[in-house]
Amino acid sequence: MRHSDVLVAGGGPVGLAAALLCAAQGLVVTVLEADAETAVRAGSRAIFVHGASVGALAKADPDLAQRLSNRGLTWGGKHTLWAGRTVYRTSYPHPRCGTTPPFTCLSQRDLEAELRRACLEAGVRLAWRTPVESVTVGPGHVEVGSGHRASFLIGADGARSTVRTAIGTRLAGTRSDASFIVVDLADDPAGPPGDRVFHYRHPAAGYRHVLTAPFRGGLRVDLQCRPTDDIAGLTADPTAWIAPLVPRGTPMEVTWVSHYRFHQAVADTFVDAGRRVLLAGEAAHLFAPFGARGLNSGIADATAAAEAVADGLTGTVTRAEAVTRYDTVRRAAALRNRDASAQALHQLLGTDMSTRARQRAAAIAARFSTATGAWLDRIPYGPRDAGIPGSPY
Ligand SMILES: Cc1cc2nc3c(=O)[nH]c(=O)nc-3n(C[C@H](O)[C@H](O)[C@H](O)COP(=O)(O)OP(=O)(O)OC[C@H]3O[C@@H](n4cnc5c(N)ncnc54)[C@H](O)[C@@H]3O)c2cc1C
């Protein structure tokens, strides 16, 4: 039996962030990851790391934060169009050397590689090919089936979490009917950062909504599909329709194509009855990706989980108080994030006539009113003040 202060189930971005933040508090941490070290997951997945997330990681490892800022890119600006006409446009100031940018865009694979490196440098033990299959909470410890024991277990094992099932909680929520197609195109890793472009009713996409967002080395394209669309046909060959939707000169090298429907779900509770297990990231909640709440709220969970574990171990407060506070604060944040994602989704899908009418009226008014254009620019991502005070997540 191997002993640690903290076990982390799952070596995705949230598990690695939690492990790093616990190690920074002087705790002995082991990450148990089901996959092999060499496993490669397809696609860019989460590409937008908010400055608040970089700032949280900086408290554990300032070099990591600097590397993430340098390795990712900050968009040149934001550009919103309605049926071919600009309704809002703004630029980001060029980030000053040595400062934390408002956000950094890189593929989730690159983020995970940097987090792994930081974990190893901080002395975190990474156990590959070690799936957590069972969880037993005893009076003085928590034990997982793979022969590991600790004072606490952070369950960051993703949407199909074994830890969540083992502690008897479940995700409750909905899934949208509408499908989105997401395509990654390769882009010049050294090229200047382009704009994030949201195009309502893009004429070259049959008046569907299209989002394009650059990240280091690639360009993400999101196409909002109609219920009648042939998803299999559209995903089979994106080069047949994508060229008019991206800036001229973008290489037509597709590196990933996928389609998804949005889940909006939050676990009944984020902790176990014995107050030794804490769920974080997608083990605890699923949100529609517009607004980038999945990864960023997961890092906020990781921060709060590391604080709770450290408080419980040092006796700053009792273990039960620390874990219960985690549940209260992070579940409330998850519910606010879910509601914010639901608002974003409502605006994107525009399924009711009054929403569509307001958007159309705003597109006309945006000719004369920057504030109205800014509203159109903002609404596909939901309200910004969704999370706990001091953090947008
Ligand atoms: C196609 C796609 C596109 C996305 N786009 C965006 C986006 O644009 N913006 C955004 O914010 N988010 C996006 N997301 C969501 C984002 O990727 C997640 O929020 C993020 O990955 C959650 O991290 P996590 O660590 O909680 O879970 P995961 O990344 O799922 O990591 C869980 C880890 O646990 C491991 N594991 C699973 N079961 C076990 C077990 N029993 N024992 C041990 N280990 C286990 C898995 O192998 C994995 O490494 C996207 C996700 C996908 C799939």
C-alpha cells in the first residue's frame, strides 16, 4: 500500500492543476491516470485559458504561468459580424513582455504538457496506466483499488467519473438538440495572432452562425448546425465548405474534426459523506463550451480543492468544515456557470421569436450604437460575472 497526503484521480488538466497546487502547499501528491504516458488525445479541445486561471497556477509555479503566456497567443482583437456586415470590432493591446495577458490560447495538449512538466518539477508522483476502479473511505483515510491510500482523494477523472459513481452522486442536467461541428485547421505557429470572429448568419455558411478562434499553431472553426443538416457529410470533408469561412491564406490542412451537442449538468454534491473525497472539473460539472467555462472553472475547482485539503491537513479548520465549504462554494459557482452557459446557448440557438427579433434589431441599431454592437459581441458567451467573487469562473 502506497501512502500520500492526497491522491488525484485523473491526469487531465484539472487533475494536474490540483496536484500542482497541492504540492505547492508542501503535500505529498500522487496522480493516478488511466491512460499511458504516451497516449495522445485528438484535437485542440479547450483552447482559451483565462488570465484568472494562469494567475491561480502562478501562485504554485510562476515559471509555468510565464511559459503558458509565452506559448499561447492572445487574439489580435474581437470581430463580430451579422450577415456579412461588421457590427462590432475591437483590438487587444499587444501584451507587454513579462506581464500576464488577459488570456492565452493554446491547444489543451500543450497546456497538459506544461502542467505535467510543472508537476514533475514539484515532486508530484504520476502513476500512468493506473485507473481508479473503486474508492473506500475509512475512518482515517481513503483508499482506491489500485493499492493507494491517502487522507484525501480529488476526483478529476472526467465526465464519466468512476470516483463520482463510487461516492454515490450523479450528474443531473440536459443536452441540447442542436449539433455543432468543430474543425481545427493548422496555422503558422509563428504567424501574427488573428482575431476571434463571431459571424451571425454567415452568408457563405447558408446563414448559420460561425465562430473562428485562433490558438497557437491552429485555427478553431465552430459551425452551428441545423437539425436537418447532414452531420456525417459535413464532417467527412470540411475542406468542401470551410474555405469561405476563414481568413484568406489559411492553409486548408484539417488536423481535427468533430461534432458535439452541449451538456449542461452539475453533480448533486461535490463531496462524499465521509468528507475525504472532492470532485473537480468535468467529474463535477459539464457546460457548453462557449464562454470557456469547462476548463477554467475546473482550474478554479482545483484551486479551491487544494486549499480545502491543505486546511484540513494542517488543522486550520476541521476536515469536515474545509470539505463542506468546498462543496458549498464550488457547487454554487458551478450552478452559476451552468446558468450562464444556458443563457449563452439560448442566444446562440435563438429558438424563440423574441430572441431572434431582439438580435435582428440590435444588428440594425449597431450601425449607430457601439454599445449595441458590444452586446451582440458578448451574448454568445453568457454573462461574465458567473463564478465566485474575484473570478469569472
Ligand atoms: C471535443 C471537445 C472540445 C472542447 N472544447 C472546449 C472549449 O473550447 N473550451 C472549454 O473550456 N472546454 C472545452 N472542452 C472541455 C474541456 O476539454 C474540459 O473542460 C477539460 O478537459 C476538463 O478537464 P478534466 O481534467 O476535468 O477532464 P478530462 O480532460 O476529461 O481529464 C480526465 C482524465 O482522467 C482520466 N481518467 C478517466 N477515468 C479514470 C479513472 N477511472 N482513473 C484514473 N484516471 C481516469 C482520463 O484518462 C483523463 O486523462 C472540450 C472538450 C472536448 C472533448
